Amino acid sequence: MDPIARLDRLPLGRPHLRLLFLLGLGWALDAMDVGLIGFTLPALTREFGLSPVQAGLLGSVGLLGMLLGAALGGRLADRLGRKAVIGYSLFLAGLGSLLTALAPSLAWVFLFRFLTGLGLGAELPVAASLMAEWSPLRLRGRMVVLLEAFWAVGWLLAALLGYLLVPEYGWRLAFLAGALPALYAAYLRLSLPESPRWLMARGRVEEAEALVRAWEGAFAGPLPEPKAAEVPRPLPYGALFRPPYGRRTLFIALAWLTLNAGYYGAFIWLPSLLVAQGYTLVRSLEYVLLITLAQLPGYLLAAFLVERVGRRPVLVGFLGLSALFAYLLGQAGSPGEILLFGSLLSFFNLGAWGAIYAYTPELFPTALRGSGAGLAAALGRVGGILAPYLTGLLLSPLGPGGVLALHGGLLLLAGLFALLVGVETRGRALEGV
């Protein structure tokens, strides 16, 4: 009996939750590492005497590594397998964070942030693909959004480390506190299963059969009857740019680009933007910590809605509301308004991230899933690279309110591109979308 059809009919069970935890643990630590650069940027600026442009470049260099990591990691995941890329990339990210904590000079900080980004960029789209490929058909989107919800946990940890450690002990201890758990999580990931769908696409049917049989054995009682499913087949890389995938590749990549630009430009700079508005470093970190708390319920609402109304409507709607509240945050004139509009921006923007991570792997067949998701994420990092640098460049002429309004416009553009993808994937088999 076809292993893919048997995999799709499995109910949610302990093996799925264990996979979610192992992938989510690394995902949270990735988020913590990305977030730490924002929460340590004021301290790094003070220690090294950085100009706004130099600070923006420091925020961008890790994203440059993520660009290359996403492009290479996605392609390697389609050639060598999901498991290898996910395991080694998290180890590389943890090592880069450890070396950042020990960096003897600013030049080494730049180099090690690039190395960290390389590992992070390779892991994220591939981990989402693996989660989608193992998840039950009727809960696939929800499981990927829940995986992305670990990002909120990691960003909250970064905010806590920034608030508790940076003012008193400096930025180095914060990076060290992020590195050691990441290296341990990389060790735990040695027990991850490979994707049966990838194995089938590579002609390794017996290995796929053994994996699915092992997961079936974890469920007591009779399982639902499997329905016929299309078997993954090999496809050339160039198929990403031809019908029916060419339009999807173009518009989902543009959505990633503008979403990254709006998100990283706003959130990496948010503590520094509040300092520029006259708040103390400690007070700014307090505000950002409270704003970060709104991320998790945003993910949870998105996880509920993607299986009720669909991936694309949730993504487009959440991006539109993110744009609105980014603009209103830029106009905020009191601490209460900063907390309200900042929290709503955090809520809807991170919900949109959950939706795009659920949506993107489903747009491509198994043979191209890593490559397609990796390419979209890589182009997204172009926006993430440019935005922190341009924010530093534009901060003086536009002011904090102006740059936040600009990032709101980018989020609105991301929603338009997501709308133009033109495909809904809710409830459809991965090979049949």
C-alpha cells in the first residue's frame, strides 16, 4: 500500500508532537539569536561608536548570511535530504552565536553574525517543509503555523535576555546565553526522521515504507482507510520557473521580499527607534518586551484560521492589518499608544509570518519543495538585508515615525503580492496543488 496515502491518513499523535517539539526548539533558538541583534544593537553602538549606517549594516550582515543559507539549504535539502540540512544548519548557527560572544573586535562581530545567518537561513524553510511533509493532511497548515509560533517564544527570550542582561552585563553574555542551548538542540536533532515524501521522490521506497510503518505502530487501534495519493516524482529545478509553478514562484518570492523588509526594518530597529524618540535604553527594552508578548496569540489565531478560512486570506488580511498598525505606531505620541499599536503590529505581523510559512511549502511539489521555499526565503532576505541598512540611512531625514510608516507600506505591498499568487492550498494533497 502506498506509504504517502498511509501517511496522509494518520491522525495527530505523539510522533507528530515530538517532531513539532524538536523542530520548534531549534526554531525558538533561531528566533532568539535573530532577535538578540536588535536588543543588543544599542549596547553595540555605544561600545564601538557606530553611526546609524554602521548599525544598520550590522543588522543586515546576519540577513546576508540567511540569504545565502536559504538558497543553498533549500537546494541541498532536495538533493541530500531534509534531515541533514536541518541538523547541520542549527549547529552552524549556534557556533556562530558562540563566536560572536567571544569576538575580539567589530570586524569579527560582523564575520560571526554572517556565519550565524548562514545556518539560520538554511534551516528555517527546510524545517517548515519537513513539518508539512509529515503532518496529517487536515492539520498540515496548523502544524506549520504552530512550528512558526516557536519564533514568538524565541523572540520573547531575546527580549528577556536583552532586558535582564544587556544593561547590567553587556551584549556578550546575551549572545553566550543564546549559543549554548542552540548547540544542545542541534545534538537532539540527530534523532529526527527523514521525510518519506523526499525518499519516495528519490526512489528509496523501502526506506519510506519503514518510516511510515514505524509511525503507524505508535497508534493504538484501527487507522482510517487511506485514500489514493499521487506519488512524488522527480522534476528539474527549471520547473520552478515554468507553468504551473512560475507564477507561484514569482509572487510568493516577492511577498517574502517585502514582508522581510517591513518586518526586519521595523523590529530590529524598534529598541533604537524608541531611544531616538527620547526613551531610555531600559525603558525602550521594557516596551519592546511587552510588545513581544503579543506575538504568541497572533500565531495561535493564525493557526486556527488557516484551517478554517484558508492560507491566502489569512496571509493577506494579517499583512494589511500589520501595515495599518505600523503606520499608527509611527504616529504614537504617548507610552500607552506605543504599547497598544506596537502590540497590534506584533500580533498581526507574526501571525502573517505563520501563514506564509504554512503556505509556501504547499505551493511546490516534493521534488522542488526545498528549492522553491528556499528560493522564496532567499529573495526575502534581500529585503531583510536592505531594510535595516536603509532604516539607518533614512532615520535622520524621515525620523522614527517616517521610517515606521515606510515599513507599513512594505507590509501592505507584501499582502498584494500574496493575493496575486492566486492559489489556495487548504485541504489539498501536497502533490496535487
